[in-house]
Amino acid sequence: MDAKTYKAVIIHSTDSKLRTGLVYSTLTKDKEGFTFDKYNWLTPDFPARQRGGLLKRWNFELWGKVYPDAMTESERSELSTWRNYNLGLALKKLDDKNVLLTIGSFNRDNKVQEIIQKNDSLIRNTENLIVDLRGNGGGNSG
């Protein structure tokens, strides 16, 4: 391992599949940022990008920095949209005329359908629906 490679090692987990000492993932610095490989994936080298206190691992995971500097309130809010395998999906009424729908990944099409159905009347009664796909790496074909 060289100075451009970082390993995420499990030090404690309540999941018996994630044993102490397991190298959960490896980040390798490249010209455009980082690539990562996860312990249980066959295909290595997905892109990982850092933005402020956040590290986005392609469109699968978002990690937040806690030391030595804390995340901003905006970064904590964005991180919360990735909990429970939500993959960055969020809908927010910005004001009386604007609603923002953020789709961080298309890997969970059913979640996108659910949030649209749940907020159907809000979406239909707003003047502007803004759909934010920044950072969305796509999804699956099945």
C-alpha cells in the first residue's frame, strides 16, 4: 500500500458479516479524485469524489467527515437523504412557486415512484418543479 491508497477497516459492527479487521473498502487516489473497491464487489474501481466534508462513492454511498472538522449543516442535511438506502432522494418545497426533487441515483426506481406518488398534489399544484440530477451516475437496467 502506498501513500495514495486508503483502507476503511471495520473496528466495530453489530453485523456479523462485517467482522473486526475486515477491509471494508479501499480508496485509491487517481488523477481525477479517487476510485474505490468494496470488499464484496466483483467489479473494482468505481469513482469516488470529495466535496467539502462529503465523500460520494459513485451513486451507491455518501459518507460524511466527522474529524478533525465537522460537516456543515447543509452537508449533514444532504447526508441524511442517503440513510435507509434512500440514495439521496428528497423532495422539498422551496417556496410558493418552486418544488425541488433531488434524485441522487436511479438504483432504487421504486423509491422515486413512491416519493412522486406521495407528493402528487404538491407537484401538480406547483408552478415550477426543479429536478436535480447532479452527481447521479445512473442506475440499473432491471
